[in-house]
Amino acid sequence: MFLRKTPVVATALAAFAGLSSMAVAAPYNWEMDMQAAASPVMAQIEDFHRLLLYIITAICIFVAGLLIWVMIRYNQRANPVPSKTHHNTLLEVAWTGIPVIILVLIAIPSFRLLYFEADIPKPDVTIEAIGKQWFWTYAFPKDGNFQFDSYMLTTAQAKKAGEPRLLGVDNPLYVPVNKVIEIDTTGADVIHSWSVPAFGVKMDAVPGRINRTWFKATRLGSYYGECSQLCGANHAYMPIEVKVVTEAQYQAWLQAAKKKYAANDEPDAIRVAAN
């Protein structure tokens, strides 16, 4: 594994007093639920998940109750002479029609959620995320035309920086809070996938094309994700770290990043995909 040891933009750190006290959304031991939602999309995903949980719980309880009732009411001792009924039209219509109605009721919020995820609002910030073996390159084509690479920290580096092991990176992606962030993904070599669970975002980065997704972070903090597409030997070592900061902090980071990562042209991977 080859890791770049470039530090986070040092000149911008002075503007981020209090960052360490912000929320951190990362997996933890014995976790049983999804990470807390930090975007409207993820909030709706959680609501839909909760609705399905209620529905399947009710179905399981109902079916279990029927099975227990049948075992008690129609066992050999309680019912020595078995019924010779062949058909029950009402029952057959019910066990066909009721599941169809349930599926239709589930489909309505499902389609609504899919549309909400796919319909990208007018973005405040546009970021290009290019998946490479095995790191991410981020480009800001509209805010200064610069780009930088984001590599996973080693275990020692992560411990020293106070970052989660296998999730912390040398150059995190900074975005402003309560702003619409458009993420344009592509791959420079193989198929990758840009995914941050707390934002409800997962979009494949495919060589030769651009896929678009979006999120609107509603809480300050550090949020982590990983490439969620099997992209090669070091697939597990290309994490994503997004720091959600205030508008003033974002502008301070942006000005420092423009100087440090100044680029004269857009990334080759994006240019090839666009053509």
C-alpha cells in the first residue's frame, strides 16, 4: 500500500477553532442501527426504513399467530377427523389481494424517495470525485479550478491525528453546512463508488462517464464513508472523509486550498468522460 503523507491544509486550520467538538459520524463496535441522518435524503431513507420495519413486524406477528392457532386448533388430538375442504374462494382472493395492496402502499413512498434522491436541486457547490486505485481525487471546477488527492492515513498517522483507523484521510473534503452539494463521479481506471452513509449518498464512479448525486449536510461535523464497489486489491483502503463546516470556515479553507492545490486545467478523467 502506497500512502501519501501530505498534511491537511495547515494554513486553514486557524479558522477551524472548535472543529474537534463537532459531531463525528463513523461506525462503532456493536452498532445495530444506521448512522444518524445528516441530510434530508438520509432522513427520508430512515423514515422509509422505519415504515418497512413496522409493516414486516406486523406481518410476522400475524403469520406467527396464524401458525400457532392452526397448530393448536387443527392438530390430530383436537381435530381427529380432518376437513375435506378443497377451495375457499374468499380466502384465496384475500391472500392474493392483501399482499398486492401492501406492496402498492409500500411502492408509493418508495418511488417518492427515489425521485427525491435523483432530482438534484440547483447546487451551491459542485465537486468532482474521481476514483483511482486506490484513493480519491477531488476537483472544484467552479470554485477556483483546483484539485487534490485524498489518501488513507496509516494506523500510526490516524492515531496521532485522532482520526478513526482505516477511515481518516490526509486531505479531507470540506463542504459548507446547509448548502446543496453536487457530486459528479467518474473513474480513472476501474469502477469505484462514492458512498457516505450519514448523507444517504452512494454513486458509482464509472470510467468514461459522469454520474451525478447530491446531498445537503444539515449538521456540522466529520462524516466518513468508503468506496463501496469492489475495485481491486486495496479496495478496503480508499476511505472518504467529509468535514461539514460553517460558510465562513469553508471560505477560509477554499482560499487556502486554491493557493495550495492550484490547477490550470480540469482533471483528465473528467475531461475524457465529458467527451
